Amino acid sequence: MHFIKTEASFDAAHFLTNYNGKCRNIHGHRWKVIAEIKGKLTNGMLVDFTDYKAKLKKICDYYDHTFIVEENSLDLKLLNLLKEQFVIREVKFRTTAENFAKYFYDLLKLNYDVNYVEVYETPTNGARYQCE
């Protein structure tokens, strides 16, 4: 079994709904995503790095320089006002590194045999999702 990994990053703001700490306030991160896939070699390689890197970059670019909001976490009137001036990306999950790791894992597994995905909010704080 062979493994390859690549990484991409994006800058985005978020907040944690119903959280009793600093992260309840809107704040930003340079999110870093590291994704490792596995498989058997074909013609001496697992996949073309160019294609694999492009796929992860496309996913990350969708969130770059946006405000990521958990669905139903903002008053609808406020959300619509924000949408008039900013790029808002609504997600169906709490915007934590743990949940983003699983989310990116699920997106990538549509095309690859994913071993794990790590998502870092800061250079030293991250989460990893890996199927058992």
C-alpha cells in the first residue's frame, strides 16, 4: 500500500454558536488542510500530484476569504444583510476543525481512497479525521 499527501490552505472567519469562550466571537484563521490518500500504484504512481493538489485546492478556494457560518446560527435578517456585502458560506455543521476534517474527508473520498484529513486552525492546533 502506498500513501501520498498534499496540503492547501485558506483564510476565513467563523464563530462558534452557543459557545462560552472567546471563539463565540467572529474571528479568523489561516486554515491548513492536509489530506493523505492510499492505494496501489498504477504506472509507478498512486495518482498524478497535479490532479490531486488541484482537487484539494479547489475545495479550499471555495472557502478562501469568506465568512463561514453554521446553518441557522444567525438571525435570518442579519444573515441576509451580511450576504449583501460579504461572501458567506453556510455549512450544515458546527465550524470546528474536527468537523471540517470530516467534511473534507467526505468530499475527497468521492474521488480517492482517503487515509486521513487534518485541519489546522493555527500552526499548532488541529484536528484529524480518519476512518477506522
